[in-house]
Amino acid sequence: MPNSLTQDSLEYLKKQETLLSDTIQTIKAIPDHNILALIEIERNIKALKEEAKNCKEDDLPGILQQLNLQHQLAGRHSSNDSLPDCESPYFGHMKIEQAGKVKDIFLGHIAMTKRDLSFKIVDWKKAPIARIFYQYMEGDEFDFDLDDRTIEGVILQKSIQTIRDGKLLRIDRNGESFVKRDGEWTNLYEEATVLEGGEGKANQELGFGRGKTNYDSPEVISLLDKIQYEIVNKDVREPLLITGGAGSGKTTVALYRIAKLCEKRHLRAHDALVLVPNTGLIKLSQTLLNSVGLDKVNVKANDFLIKELLMQNVRGLPRKVNYEAPLSVVTIKKHAKMLDLLELYIAKQEGEVRAELNLIDPSGKLESEFNKYSNMPLVPRLRKIYKFNRISSLERIKVSKLGKQLKNFKEDILNFYSDSKLMSKLTEMTDGKVSSRMLEDFKMHTARQIEKFDDDGEYQNRKSGIKGEYDVEDYPLIIQLVKLKLGKFFADGRNSKVYKHIFLDEAQELSDAELKAIATTLTDDGNFTVAGDAIQQIDPSLSFSSWENVLKNLGVPNFKAQELNVSYRSPKEIVKFAHGVLGPLAPSQIPESKKSGGPVLKTQVQHRAHGSMILSDALVDLVKREPRASIALICNTEDSAKLFFNELEDIGGVRLVLDQDFSFRPGIDITTVDQIRGLEFDYVIIPDADRINYPETPRCRKRLHLAATRAIHQLWVMHPAERTILF
């Protein structure tokens, strides 16, 4: 395409170069200007002092006032105020007209707003007038309230500028990009950074196949494609494992399997349970289930179910929960070897019980009777001793007391954690993956937990009924402790609902202890549908081993596995990008996609502020064009999400979601990778794809892949010069 610039564009570019040159010269001259000003001020002060010695008494107040003013000026010119960096003094420009006056305003990191200057550089984050840049486009009239007045005007010109080493290299204005090459300005004619065409596609209905089953059947089943239909109909009474990449329809098949079970009268809706990893997915799952008439199906988050199960069946436990234990502590509590340690702990307690029985009865008859039931769990064995016909009344009282101690699960789990000798075995049992440093962190954390049980302010103020709090990771271990001691969790009678069919979604993110706890809620004749994708396992405290291990911990020895290889959520462009991000982790064959979408946009920015400006322009434009679009800005960390929210919230319709409380309404959600599992949006923007956030590690590959595959229509990735090497 010929390198042709309109006269307006060329004049604007040359004008911006002149403004930049003048700005840099002004910044450089300020120190010299200050020195000359101080010399002049010093002369004035000296002259005023001489005049004060010889003046009339009536003239003295005026001279003193002038002296005070000169001292103030001296202080102002002596101060070492930070100045904008001449290498890159600003990165945004707007020319505005207010009340007939035209002003050039630049946005940068450091403000320079001296009255005698013909321009202003304002702080892009703090200056109220900077909000105009983010909220309005070139040509727009603006008005906004500032303190007790309203500022009104028109944006005559507006651009985002890339300046390096004091040189203007690029200007983005009105959808066009201009770069300077070989001393000449040229139109880049690159694919514009425009998100379009995806309005309102997210979360409207179940993301099913395209109704090509080739079977005559009711509408609810005809929404499946042929492969999905065949999977649902393999054998509705047997456990089923469904694996597949992001957007391949795993949830679709699982929910239709429940629909099929209900249709065939094998299952009543209220006897089915859908388990999801977070509260955000509860709303979405309920909406999707309602759309196929399954509004009575129970939907819960995994950790809620496990806590509910424990609280309803074990008395005396505190209800307060800590969700923010250190990573090293969480890693230990979720490790599979903790279940082996629990068995060693029970074996140790068995020895202690035997010693207590010998103290109660030195003759050994109680221990001998105790040994007869060695195949039974600890508490039922002790009940046998309690009912022993050769035991005295006093001995029975002591045995009863011993039994109560064994069932003090509130303290039992903390005693288990406090057994340093036992815990030290973890290093060898895990081949060093649990280090001595991690064990030291664990020891200190346990001490703090015990301290909270001893000194609980909320309990003292009666805001909480029982002292102390548990980590959310403690609950499945306590359930396993109960099982080991009693033989089964409901040994003393059941107070919880159990389910005939459980759909367990995103199962790759659950520990062995969590899986065993969930298995407790299944009826004896019930079954599971399990769905997941090992590639999407991003929890840093876990290491996925195999689907065989998942099903074994759920108590499912035999199961049918089915894999879905077609992506119905993301278009080909995103599937290809995400497959490349996985690198050596990627399956040998790229998943098939049934649709095309917008191109994957990749934009290099100077820094976060520069990125926020580009985002602001693009998002304001997108929301105007597609008001029903759902847009997710997915950051790697909460801190990054908060910063982008602070910088973009003024454009309107922006929500910060850090607790999975998605509204599933049109607008812009700023969130993190950890919040978006199982969700989908029309547009996804990844604004921080640098090497710090996404280094070349397996976990970061999975996180970036997970974020990218949330997009139904289009993906936009932003990065600084030091972009991640994952794409």
C-alpha cells in the first residue's frame, strides 16, 4: 500500500514533534532557569534589607511583605521537585477547548504544571483532568464535576504516543497508527486494535453442539452433536469420566447426562448434585440447569459441601474458616502423603490406647480383649471393651472417658499437626518435595492455629459460639480422621443429605483428601460423572497425577473414559494461539474448532500506563458499539487487577471481581486467572503478558492457556518489550 498521509495527519505529526522538542528543552532549562532566578531573588532581598534600614516607619510593613514574598520565591526555586524524564516525558496528548481557550495537555508519570508554561504535563493517575482522556474520544464534548464546579469543553485532538530516548517513534490516533522509519512518518496500516463481532455470545445458553445428532429425539437431546450424544447414551447407570480441552463440551455432556437420567426416571432432580470449584460457577451452573428444566438439581462449591458435611455430623467444631493459609502449609495439607501419615497417627494412638488399658487393668484382660478385634477401627474396638462382661464399673467409666478423648476431633487434628516426629517423615515420603523449610512454616502456622483456639477475641465477645478457626484445607483431613477412627463417616448416624448422582466438574483441582470427602456424600447405589482437563490444573499447591487416581479416591474402581477433542467455545484463531502457549505440554494434535472469530490481537506497550490508555480508548469504543458484550480483563495477580481497575473504572461499567462473584451481565470484569475457571466471555484481554507474570514454566503455560481459552469470540494480548516467550 502506498505510503500516503493526509495533510491533517502530517501536520499533526510534525506539530507533535515540535511540541516534544520544546517540552524537552523546557525541562532541561529548568535547573539553569532556577539558578538565574535565585541570583535575581538574592539581589532583591539584599536591596530590600538595605531599604528597610532607612525607610519610614509607615513603609516598613510593605517592605517586610515584599521580603517574605522573595523568600517564598527562593524556596520554590530551590526545591528539588522531580521533573519529567526527558527520555520519555509523557505518553498521551490531548488538545482541548474550554471557554474559548485552547490548551495542550500531556499525560505522563510526573506532572509539570507551571503557570508560565504554554503546556501542561499532568499525572495520568492523580490529575482529575486526566479522566477526560479515558472517558472521551476525539471530537467528543465533555463535562464532569470537579469539587464544586463543572468542567466543560471539547476534545479537539487526542493521541497515544510512544517516546524513547527523547524521540517520538509512534502515534496512535483515531484508529490509525503512525511510525517514523528512516526519518519519515509512515502509516503503519497494521490490523487495527479493534474488538468486534462478539456481542452477547457468552453465557446465553448451554454451549452445546450444533444439533447434528442425526437422531429423531426431543429438543433437549437434539442440541448435542453426534459424538456428545453417543457419550451420554453409553450407559447412564455407570460412572463416566469426561476429559477434553477448554470449551470442548465436558460440562454440556455431564449436564445432559443428568437430564437423561431424569428423563428415564433413573434419578430425581433433587437427588443429583453438581459440584463446581468456586462460587462464580454456581450462578452460571444454576442458570444453565434452569434452561433445561433441571432447577431442582443441587449446585454447590466443593469446599462448601465438605464444610457442610463436617459441621452437620461432628459437634463442637468452630465455624470460622481461614482461606489464606501460606502456600507451603496448603501444599502440605493437600499432599496425598498426609493420608498415609494419618494412618500412622492412628497406629500411634492405638499403642497409646493399649497402654491406657494396661493402666486401667494391670492384669491384661482388657488389652487381651482389645486385641481380639484388631481388624476393627479404633473407636468400635473400644466400644467392645466398654461392653465387655468382665469389666468392672470403675473400669467402664475409665474406658468411656478414653473413648470420649478419641472422639475429640477438634483437638485431634491439631495434635496430629503438632507431632513433629511424625511430620518430619514427609520429607522422605515425598522425595524432598516437602522441604524442611516448608515443615518449619507448617509448625509455626500450627502454633498460631492453636493460639487462636486459646485466645479467640470473637469468642470472648460472643460473636462466635466456639473458639478458634480451621483452615479450609483442614476439613477433608478431619473427615478422613473420623473415617479412620470410626470405620465410616456416618457411623453415629447421618445428618447430611447424600446423593444418587454427583457431577464433579474440574476434578483435576482436587486433592486426594477432598475427593475422599466428596465420595462420602454418594449413596451406596449412586454413581459419578467426572469432568476435567489435566492441562487446566493450575493450583500451585497440587500436582495432578492421573485420572485413575482421581477415580480411585472417589471409590470408583471401574469407569468409562471419554475424550472430547472439538472446541465449541473458542474460534480457530484462539485455539491455535492457546495450543502454542502450552508448548511441550500441548497434546500432539491441535483441537478442532467449529468456528472462526476475530484475529488474536497482540499489542506492545511501553508500560502499564501506556497500556491503560490503549485499553481505555478501545473499551470505550467497544462498549458504545456493542453494549451487550461481556468483556474480561484477566490479570495474573490480584495486585495487577486492582491497578488496572483503578486506572479504568472511570470509563463506566467496570467491575473488579476478586471473590468469584461474577454478575454475568454485559460490561467489563477485571479479574484474575484464579477466578475464571469454567467461565466464558465474548472478549478476553490479557493485559500483563510479560516475562515476570508468565515465565517459561509449566504452571505459567497452563495459566496463560486457561485465560486465553475463556474467549468465545476474540482475544487481545498486551505486553511490554520484554514480553513472555510463551507466544
